[in-house]
Amino acid sequence: MDTLEKKSVLERIDCATEQIENVVMSLGLLTISGIVFANVIARYFFQTAFAWSEELARYVVVWVTFFGISSCARYHTHVGVDLLSNFLKGRAKLAYQALICLISVGLSVYMTYISIGFTIMQYKGGNTSIAIAIPIWLIYLSTNIGFGLMSYVYLRNFMKLCSGLRAGKEETEC
């Protein structure tokens, strides 16, 4: 039996979303580097610049940033205050982490909801970017996906913490 069959559906979804995050962030950073490099070469060797390069690089940074928020949630690298968490031990610490995780789920779901409203508003408005004329709603779509993925990751973390609370484990964290 191979390892893919041994994984649960949620574990496969976790792997897929992690791979999507990594691919988007990697390709985004490579794209930004390529755009900036090409523009520098054009500017200094050919005395011209691409009018669209800065705008496109900025939009790619937005996409990388919003995919990065779910990656930070997955690897527990968001900025946090852990003063109280450092004093708690055992089940109390797990319960505290579960509460923080539940609050994070609520906030990220709320942000997903708000960002969907903004994206719909931009879609209906038909706005486009100035230099490259791409629909602005495509840039706003990154917030929907990023906050949606972050909601999923925090929900999964919360589920793991709750199962850790039931089992009496202490090594799980949000």
C-alpha cells in the first residue's frame, strides 16, 4: 500500500494546499526578480524602461503576500505575543492555544467575507489597472484566496488542538 492511500482526505488537502502555496509564492518571486532584472537591463543598457514592469511587480507582490499569510499560519510564523502561553502548562496551554486558534479562524473567515465583497464590487465596477489593463478584481482575488486558505489552515490547526486536548497531548500548537 503506498503512502498516498494511507493519508486521510484532509491530509491530502493539506498537502495540496501547501504545494499550491509554495508554487504560487516561488513563481511569484521568480517573476518579480525577472521583471525587475529585465527592467534594469533595459534602463541601463538600452536607455528605456518598460512602463508596465513596476505595476506588474507590485501586483505579483500582492499575490505572493496573500498566499504567504496562509503559509505563515501553517508554519506558525505569524507575529504573536506568547507571554501567557509561556506560563501555562499541559492542558491549560492547549486550551489557551485552541482559544487563540478559534479567534484566528473567526477573524480570517470574516476577512475572507469582506474581501469577497470588495472583489465583487471591483468586478461589477469593471476597473482595470493603468499600465497593463488587467481587471482590478484579479488583484483583489488574491485576498479571497489568501484569507480563505488561512481560514482553512487555522481551522485545521484548531481541529488538531482539540484532538490533542481529548488525547491529552501537549506538543500541538496553533
